[in-house]
Amino acid sequence: MSTVKVPMSGVTEFDAVEQPVREFGLWSAFTLGFSNISPIIGIYSVFAISLVAAGPGFIWSLVLVLGGQLLVVALFGEMVSKWPFQGSVYAWSYQLVGPRYAWFANWAYIWGMTLSLAFLALTSAGYLLSAAGVNAPSPTLSISLALAVLIFGSAANALAGSFLKGLLTITLICELIASAGIGTVLLFFHHVNPVSVLVSGGGTAHGISWVVVNFSEVVAFAGYSICGFEAAGSIAEEVKEARRALPKAMLLALAVVGGLVIYTCTALILAIPNFSQVMSGSISDPIASTLKTALGPDIGRALLIVLAIGFTSGMIAVQMALSRTVWAAARDNVIPGAAFLVRLSGRENLPRRTIMLSALVSGSLLFINTTQLYSLLVSFSNVGYYICYAMPVLGMLMLKRSGRWTPGNFSLGAWSTPITYIASVWLVLEAINELWPRPLSSTWYLNWGVLIMFVALSVLGFLISSRIFNSGKPIRNPVELGLSEETSNA
């Protein structure tokens, strides 16, 4: 295996850029996308809060979100088959519109993934502590274990190779057991509620009020549960036959995970023994309560361990995508420290410097010990995803309207243009829904916090990007390097 360096014209910081080795196939790309979306994260992150907010009828928010996201991932399949570059939404936005436009897509993407990384590490640590019988850990203990989880995930990403592939396969099996397996057992052996309960608001509200207030709120929650399907596209230059493999991997990962989330949540709703206690708040964890009633008290600890595995694998997948998109921006010379961050190392030519950077930044966020502020950061991570999803789709819409779009290996044919319009509307509306201030706290700036953060980060991004693009440094384009030809360097 040899190291390949691609010369670049006009480069002053370094003479050549090392290229990643194509070591992943369709299965590895699928397991990465599966772990990033993660049915466990989707189910256990939103079930309780959605049920209390909108009653059993919240299940239809998952159906709506999955439908919208399937349209988006179909368009992403067209993009990645045309431009199989590292960085997914950033790389596609670059080719569709230009480097400045792509920079802001990447800015939202990086923030969204960095905040998710910290959230996933801390949540995994919480489940591990609960499994060990520590139900009221000190902040120091929680942060210390979260850092350990983050270090483990970073080590897995830094080692990569067969170790990472095997780890993702093992976690996929665990997630299938914890979602499809448990869902099937509940549905066939512990079904205690009528199917009609699925169209009930559970006493939260009725009619148009329920749709406008309650349902729109749980659609925002559901948006977090079905995100991350673009992750496989972030490692495009490490995937063999990426033009053909990646559209399949992304579509399959989203369809399987989205279907599992809806299936298992439906089974849980139909198996809840006492809705009145759940809706009143006297049962804070309806999933654990339902499983203990149906499967016995011994299920608790095993479930906690499986949850920790699921959140850890999701963290690893997020960090993998994050490190590649930062590296892609460094290769294009559009972030500070590009000459340092673009260096690859090891037999697989891994971006270990960007892996380390992602661990340092997300690790520092773990020390935010204000629960409300931390929740605010997590909420903003979801907004970041929808903004960065919208930017390449809107760029594609502009290209199609001007008649300048030409499809790659994967094409939706005559359906491509109408799907682009519908997906654009969906993403814009969902981004607005995520940003919309809701009275979740008695403190006004927390209710408006996501919007405030959006404005603040937009201003900060504008200042940083202005400095970068007015510095006179050469901006590089992967197309000019012939990388779209998928030449092997293994």
C-alpha cells in the first residue's frame, strides 16, 4: 500500500496533499450510516418527550419526517454519485454553488456534529453509570466517564481498519436486537392497547390546536431522531466504487433505521400498561417502565448496556463524519490551520489530526454543567443539521432552474426536479420549526436561545469566512485534482 500525493497548483503551505485509501465497501458505508442515524438514539431520545407533548399520535410525526428525509437522501444520492468527495454536504454545496456558499453549509454542519458528539458521549456515560447502579452521579464522575467514552471512540476512529469495521457490525447487531427484537416481542406478546390509540392526543389538545402546537413540536423532536444519513457520503473517497455504493448505502440506512424507529415506537405505545400515569408525568421513563412490566425487572440493566453501546457507536460514526468534513475543508484551504489539519497518517492515510481536534472541542463542551444551557446546545445541533441539509438541496434547485444540472451515475430521472422542489420546501419549513421559540422554560432567553445562537454563530461565521476568503490564499477545488475519477490509491 503506497501513499499517494496529489500536487496542487498555487499551493504555498504544502506541496502535495495525501489522499485517503479506499478501504470501505457498500456494507461498511451502510453500517456507518446506520450507526450515525441509530434506531436506539432515535427511539430513546424522543419517545418520552414526544409522548408527553402530543400523546400517542406523535407516531405520525415520525412518518412525516421519514417521508421528507427520504426525498432529501434521494437527492443526496444524485449528488454523491456525481461528486464522490469527502465532506458530503460541504463538498456538494461547493460544486453546486461555490466555496463561500459551501463554507456556511460546513459551518452549520461542523457545529451540529460537534454538539452531537458531546451529547452522545455524555448520554452513553449516563447509561453506563446507571447500569453500574450509580443513579445519582456527581458532575465530575459523569464528565470523567464521558471523556473516557470520547477517548475510546476517538481511538477507534484513529485505528480504523478491520477494528472499526468489526465494531460497527457488532453495534449494528446490538441495535437490531434493541429495536426490532424488542419491538416484535412487545407487538406480538404484550399488545394491551387498541390500535385506535395511535390517533389520540392523549389529552394534550384537540383539533387544530393539537396540530399547530403539539404536533409541530414533536415534528421538531422527530427531526433529531432521523438525521445523519449523509454520514456515508462524508467518507466518499474511502469507499470503493463510491458512485454506485454510496447512493445505495445512504438510502438503505435511512429506510431501515427510520422503519425500525417507527415500528418499535408503535410497539411501545401499544404495550404501555397505564397511559394516564405516563401523561401525568408520574412515570418519567415510559420505555423502561413498559419493558419491566412486559419482560421483567432483569431487562433493565441489559437494556442500559445496549443503550450505552448504541449511543457510543453513534458517537463514533458522528466523529468519523466530522473529522472527514473538517479535513475536506482543510484540503480546500478554507479553514484556519489548513496546512496542519490536512496531513494524513498511518497505513490507511487517516485524518488523525482532525479526529484529535474534534475530540478536544467536543470534550471541552462536556464541562458545561448547566443543564438548561446544555439542552440548548443539543437543540441547536439539530438546527445545524437541517440548515446544512437545506443548502445543497437549494443549490441543486437553483442549478436545475437554470438548466445547468447534469446527472451522475445515479439519477431520479423525471422525478428529480419535482422532488427537489418538495424537499426544498420540507427542509426550509423544518429548519424554521426547529428555530421557532417555544415556551419550554420560565427564562425568556432559553426559549429564544436556539434562534439567538443561530444569529450569533451566523455573525461569527461571516467574520471568519470574510477573513479567510479575503486573505489572498488559493482556494482549491477537488474537481481540478481529478478526484471525481475515483482513482484507487490502495
